[in-house]
Amino acid sequence: MYIEKINNPNDLKKLSAEECKELASEIRGLLLDRASKIGGHVGSNLGMVEATIALHYVFNSPVDKFVFDVSHQSYTHKILTGRKYGFLDSDRYSEISGYTNPDESEHDLFQVGHTATSISLASGLAKARDIRGTKENIIAVIGDGSMSGGEALEGLDFSASELKSNFIVLFNDNGMSIADNHGGIYKNFADLKVGKGSAADNMFKALGYEYIFVDDGNDVEKMISVFQKVKDTDHPVVIHMATTKGKGYEPAEHDKEAWHWRRPFDLETGELKSDFNGERYDRVMRDHLLEKMAEDPEVVTMIAAVPDSLNFTSEHRKKAGKQFVDVGIAEEHAVAMAAGLARNGCKPVFATMSTFFQRTYDQISQELCINNCPATLLVINASVYSVNDVTHIGIFDIPMMSNIPNLVYLAPTNKQEYLAMVDWSIDQKEHPVAIRAPRNGVFYADGEVDKDYSSLNKYKITKNGEKIAVLALGDFYQMGEELVASMAESFGISATLVNPRYITGVDSELLSEIEKNHDLVITLEDGVVDGGWGQKIASFYGTSDIKVMNYGLKKEFIDRYNLNEVMEKNHLCVDLIVEDIKNLRMF
Amino acid sequence: MYIEKINNPNDLKKLSAEECKELASEIRGLLLDRASKIGGHVGSNLGMVEATIALHYVFNSPVDKFVFDVSHQSYTHKILTGRKYGFLDSDRYSEISGYTNPDESEHDLFQVGHTATSISLASGLAKARDIRGTKENIIAVIGDGSMSGGEALEGLDFSASELKSNFIVLFNDNGMSIADNHGGIYKNFADLKVGKGSAADNMFKALGYEYIFVDDGNDVEKMISVFQKVKDTDHPVVIHMATTKGKGYEPAEHDKEAWHWRRPFDLETGELKSDFNGERYDRVMRDHLLEKMAEDPEVVTMIAAVPDSLNFTSEHRKKAGKQFVDVGIAEEHAVAMAAGLARNGCKPVFATMSTFFQRTYDQISQELCINNCPATLLVINASVYSVNDVTHIGIFDIPMMSNIPNLVYLAPTNKQEYLAMVDWSIDQKEHPVAIRAPRNGVFYADGEVDKDYSSLNKYKITKNGEKIAVLALGDFYQMGEELVASMAESFGISATLVNPRYITGVDSELLSEIEKNHDLVITLEDGVVDGGWGQKIASFYGTSDIKVMNYGLKKEFIDRYNLNEVMEKNHLCVDLIVEDIKNLRMF
């Protein structure tokens, strides 16, 4: 095994090209073995094996600097830079993250998990190099759909003309975004592939780049020779490299979308080891939206390259027909386009991950909210119970979104309420509405839920009590129920429980009512406390005698966290809250 | 005068082409007359007169729909759609805004003030049209530097291939961003202009658009005939129209940057009617940064198409040389590039308007803050005392930015503190730092200010007192001083005054100390209260007996507001706060 001898990039440089091919095959085995056991990004990593070997063969990392876009395709890079243990030894899998990470290695420049960032980051490295007078090569690796992202396009445009020095963009064109590609540039890239690098118009050359086409980015020898040619170039160059997503593993080559990211699978057959067949909110909402669209031709479901956020497979997309829009990786465009759809009489529902809505603060504020366009935003994975990679955590949306004027941000507490809120939002014409999709399991309403949410900021008392009131928002409502139950036991108090429903405002009337026969208000929210919803309650009661305790998460970046530890650390457990109340010596 | 007969676009359609030319000249007179008296966007509006006449001559607004990018170049459109009173009658100038505004006219689709939005907004209108089966023309008007913005590029890419129907992009190429153009696409556009529409590669055609070049967009007949040709097209078309920014007014044609937006001027000479020669923070900081850059070659000043935010004229840019970077309209790129510069050993300082930082929430969070890259962000015009157009108001930055982990957001209260904070930020290597440039006039420190801000979240007591503590952040510090002074008079209380300095955190130690001999804490902040800094203080004291009053602005969009009215409405006046305190019946 060649892999045994490779502990850093210098070891790699001793191999012959033929041996590099062998090594590629060994690495592919490691990638598949690990992914089959714990899941991960499969397709793009399989496609990048040869190019990554060639990068490290030709360039001199970490002096020469690679910036991987999204960095979900950096597994081979990790294997070659001293981290093969994370792929060879199942006990050490968790020691490496799924993304580049400077804490792991000097060969990683940035912690990156969002798309379309590499060119701009690399342009900063290049500019700093030029200012400081050093001579290293700077290489941005991008592909897998990222090229349509506004930041990538801005970076591509800027770097083409403003950097008059070494700058190499390696564009991994595997013909896919996460799902299909969308957008005119992909047609141009496809034309260039057909023409082996020639087309009537070439976007990269139009911008001013030297352009090199490589028809087989999975040929390690070819890639080595291309990199040798561009090494130490004195101007910006794009290498447009065609690769096969999923290369070398038949199931992944065959169904590229399903194998972009994969849960643990049987290596032999590619079948998932387990499938979750219970009720899940993504599927619930997908089916609901399909029904709504069938009933009403003006409803349009929009996603931005992650159809998986609603489990909208190609079959469902086909069913929705022209009422389904995948804008590709272009979240800003999506929100602005939703504003346009709403303004011209349609009913757009744009769903994406909470972490990707971060791309659209300005579009939400300006295009949607200043204009009061009645579009619906479904905020997926906004929860501590969700993805735990630091670049994808969903605990920041409340401060970010809930303080934008005119937006109505709703937090459903169960399935019926979720569906009712979506129905109301789709059909109303007054407000831009965001809805925070629950993530703590599917719960059911006890009775009928409200259908009309047009009286804004009206919280709902679900259990009348006294002395202590628990205001439990969205995903944390069930924790609120438990907490109220434990008050009876711990303090002999029949506490009040409130389902606030509206994240974007305070129900002054209800809060004033509560003030009359309560001494303590507890707020629970599934997100950071700072700048969030509970602090508005604390502020409301600032001059009152009532006490307020705000529970939620500390403002910090947490990576690959253990859920229970995080909950405990933030006292988000009934026992610890009860303890805190006891320490107040009020009851 | 033809203008007298034009009350709506239908009146225009009765004119001959020759008469349209006369009309253009009359409109140009109106534009200049109004701008000379009250200021406004001059250059781009002068350049768009003929094209706008031609648009309304050929198309049928409001059935056919125009979306103006930034919409600062929509003055002629306003004149032709029933709003000429806003240009003819100086008593009615203020009845029209500087941007498109659906409240003014059915011919305006959106309230727009940020760049790069028109194509995406228009694509939503077009998609809705196709779904609803109507047949109107949809026209996005873009130019003046907006094309380099990520959202525009996303929209251009999407619309090229995903809309298979009528979609017209009118690209007004006047060869300028606000300052010079930056980026490879502008080189392509310049090549296309030289080649009268031909170049080796054409970015628009690469994306899949039909492409039409017009060498003189200031020729109304030519524009009419081009629009007649594309009207009712069944596919996406780009019209690349070369115009002269400032057309028809020599001073504006000559110095395009100075005439992008202009304060009142003498119509004869173009000279400003008054110039502010006192001390201003933009110039103070510009000179300070020029000094820093001269001393330290690793300091890099970055702006994004608004050099005016630091009053960095071409002369100063030349002086800064390679240490000055204007990325063009590409804010996302700017923040990511700053992260790259910092990671490779430089000391970037990126300055832009608070409202444009809204474009960069994700880049601040991911590229800068997760990676803890020591870049400095100068947040300009973040204040109620600043720009009052709804699309540009600067009162939302605190909730948006201060709740991002790892960011150190500082609020200086005077000139010396501002400079000291910038100096500290530039030279430290631990944190991404944002600094909120003051906007309430230049104040001076009483004595020495701290040079080191590395002990985070340490507030400073500037006057020791008892019973009432006033925590007055940044721009509102001077109001805090007045308030404290009035406490002595009103209540006979020697109140405490605190300069919090850090927006991003709470000084628990100091707050606990204050708790001992105070009954009331008042927070003052120059921004919306919801999700802001003061609510963190209210939350901190939630279980204490101390009372808290949070002062700042209500979460709402306010347009062309009267400062005094807004301040009064929000009780941001010493008298009204004193009244509120009296109403508590505590003192």
C-alpha cells in the first residue's frame, strides 16, 4: 500500500506518476470505507482524488496555499496532509471534521462550509502576498455548483482584473450542483466541455482569465502536467477541469444527487444501512406543498440547490412542474425573485437552511420587507437539535431575522400548527412571513389550532396558572410543558404555560395580564439568547417587579457538539432550570 | 414646452421622435434645476433621459413592467409617470423620493435603493407572468456599476437559462461605478464598446442571452427603434447601451465621480453652494488611515465602490497606491477578501455604509468570525443622525452584527477614542473587529483615552454616582452626559455615567457593582432597541431588583424622517426620559 508511506505532501512527491494512480485507487477505497460507516460527502470527494494528488505533487503546501470551496471535497487533501488516521482508523474518524480546519493542520487555511467563498478568500491571500513581497502560489479550488453563487462571481470578476499576479482557480466541473445545475453559466461550461475548451463565447476569457481546459480531471498524470505548466504563473488563470462526480463507485456515478452526501451504506450495494420511515417534517411539508400547488396554480415552491431541505426528489420536482423553481446556489437571487413573484400575483414559498438564509439578510430586509411582499420563507434546520458542524449550525436565525421590521417570523410547536401557519402565510397578502420549521420531532396538537395568524404578536396561553409563567417558543415548547409539570412537584405551583408563536414581537396585553398574578417569567428559545426573543420580554418587564429568566444558547460558535452537553451547559434541562429557580429563593 | 403636455406615458406616445428630443432637453433642464437646489443623483439621471423616454414611448407601463436598479436613475421615469410636479414646483420637491416608490405611482414596482437587485426582482415578475399566463413585457434596467454585485450576477445567470420567455435587461453602460469600475466584466464591456458590440468573448452571450449593442444610448430615436425590435420578444435579451454619465452638463460629464451624487450647486459653474470645512469623521479617518498606511506597508484600506464613505478622492487613492483596494460593488467579496488578507499577514480595514454591510452578514459570520481573522470593519452611517431614506437608514446594524460570535463591535464616543480603537484593532491579531463610526458631530475626549481594548467587554464608569446609572453607548454618550446632568436638577441625584464601549457583550462585573447602590439603569443606544445592546442589560438584570429602561429606536422602517420627530417619538430627549423616570414614582 502506498498510502502507508504518505505522511505529508513531501512523501507524495517521491512517487512516480504510475504510483500516484495506485495511490488514488487506495484513497478512493479509504473514502468509501469511511463514508459507508459514518456517512459523509461522497460524490465530490471521489471526483477530486486525482486532482488533489496532483495539487500536492506539484505545489508546495503549506507555502503554496490551497483554498477549498465549501471544503466538503477536501478529504483527499486531509489524507495527504498528515490526517490519514481519520480515514484508516475508525476510532479516530471523529478527530477530523468534514471541512478544512486550521486547528487540524497548517495545510488548511480556513474553516469553510458555505459555498462560493474560495475565490474571494484566495484573492485576499494573493493580495497580501503581493503586498508583503513573498512568492507563493495561491490556488482556489471551486466547483460542485458553487460557481453560480454571487460571492464566487464577485470574486471571479474582481480577481480577473485586479490581481496582476499569480492566481490559479481550479474549477472542478462535475456537471452538478447538489442537484442539477441551473443557470446560464452551466450551459457555457457544458458547451466548453463539448468543444474541448472551445465555444463561441467563453465566460472566463470574457472576464480576462487565461483559460485552460482539461477534459479528464480524473487523470492524475494529465493534472500533474497542467499544474506544472501553471505553477508560478504571473497572472490569473482558470483551469476548467471536467471530472466525474462519484468517480470509481458505480452507485455514486449513477445517482449523483443521492450520493452528494450519503448516510451510512452497504459498500457492496450502495443501499442505505437504515432508512428513517417515521414521520419527518421535510416530507410532511413537501407533501403539503405538493397538495397546495395542485390546488392553486399560483403557489410556487423555491429552493436553492438543496432540494433535500424539503426532501424534494426529482420525482417530486417533476410533479410540481413549472411551480417548482430551483435557483441553484444563488440564495440572494432566490429571495429577490420571491419578492418579484409575490409582487406579480404569485405565492412563493422559498425553503432553505437557516445557515444559508444568512446569505440573504439584505434581500429579506430590502426587497421583501421594505416592500412588504407576501412571500413565505421556510427556515429549515434552525435548531440546536439540527446539524452540528460549526459552519452549519442553526442557532443564529432569531437575532438575525426577527429584528427586521415588517417580517412576521413564526415558531410552530407541532405539526398542525406548522401546516396552519404555512397555509395562512401562503394565502395572505399583507406580510412577508418566515416560518421556523420544527426540528425536535413531530408532535401533534391537542385540539384545533388557529388558522388565522393575521392578528400579529398574539401569544396563546395554553395553561392558566399563577406565580410562574413559562413562555416556551417553538421547538422548546415541549420542554416548557415538562417544566410546567415539574413546577407542581418542585414548588407546589400551578404554573402558566404560553405558546408565543410570534418571534418578531411582544404581546404587551398578555404580558401585562401575566404581570398581575405572576412573580417570575421564564423564556425558553431554541437559539442564542443574545439579540433574541426572550430579551425582548426582559426589556418589556424592565421596570416591573416581575422577574425574568431568559433561557437559550450562549452566543458562541460550537463545532460538532454533543447535544446533551450543550443543553446542560446552557441549563436547558428541566432539572437545572428548577435548580436555578430554587436559587432565587422566591418560592 | 412639451413637458407641459405630458401627464402620463400615453401623452408621450403622441410625440414625434423629433419632439421627444426636445422633451429630453426640457427634462434635462428640470433635473439640473432641482438638483442644483436640493442636491441628488445627477450623473446617472442625465445619462438615462433618452432611454427612459424611449422605454415609455415603446412599452406600455404599468402593464409592461420596468424595474430600475438602485432606482437612483429613475427621475425621468418619475417625470413621465405623473410626477413632474416633484421637479417643476420647488414646494413639492419633497413629495417624491429619490428612488422608485409604489406609494407614489402604479408605475413603480418596488422601493429599491440598494444595487444589483433589478434582474432578480424582474425575474420574479416574469416567472409570475408565465405562471399566470399574462403577456406583459418585463424590463430590468441596470447599470452604473451594479453589474458586479453578486445578486445581479446571480440574477443574470439564472434568468439567462431558466426563463424561456420575454425578459429584457437594459444595461446602461456609462463606464462608471460610483467611482471607477473594477473587475473583469468591465474590461469585457469596454472591449464590446470598442468593437461596437463585438469582442473575442461576450459575457452576456456566454450566459445565453441574445445580445444587442447600442453605441449611443443618448439617441432617443435609436433607443425607440431598439425597443420596438425587442418588444414582445419570447426569450431573454440584453441590450448593452453605451451612455454618457452626466450627459448634457459639462461639469458632470467632466468629473463623473463628483457628480454621481451632488449637494446643491451653482447651475452656471457647477460649484457647490456651500462646503463643510469643519472637522468631519470621514476626513479624520481618511487622513488617519493614510498615515497608518505610510507607516506600515501591511495596512490595506478597502472600500466597495463608495470611496466617499471615507472621503477617499482619487488623489488620496493614488497616495495610498497598492495599499488601497476598491472592490467595486461587491461587498461580499470585500469581507471575504479581508479575511484572506488578514490570514496572510496583512491588516485590512474595510469601510462601507452600515446599510451595505447588510449584504455581508454571512461573510462576517463565516469567513471572518468563525475563522477569527483580525480584520477591521468600519461601519459608516450607522446612526439615526445619518441618511434618512428608508433603503439606507443606519439603525439596524447592532442587532445584525452584535449577535455574531467572536466579533468585537466597538462604539467610540469621541474622536480620540475612535482613533485609538482603530489603532488597536489594526495591530491586534486576535479578533475580527467592527467599529461604529460616530455620526453626531466631532467630540473630544476630556483626558487620555485607553489605547488597549483587548480586555473585552470592559465598560468604563466616567462619572461615579448612585441610585441611577446611565449607560450611554457610542453616539448617544453625549445625550447620556446631558441626562446625568439633568438628574441632579430633576431628582437631586448624582447619577452614574458609563461609557460601555463594547456593543458585543455585557460587563458582568461592572453591572454587579452598579447593582449595589443603584435602583435604576437606563440604557441609550443609537439604533433599534429590539435585538440590540440594551436588551442584554435588561436580561442580565432580569432577576435583580434593579429596574431597567432601554432607550433606542422602535423596530420599523422609517422613510425620509424628520430627525426631531423621530427622536421625540422614541423619547430620545432628556426631557422625555426625565418624565418617564418621574412616572416610575421611584425617586
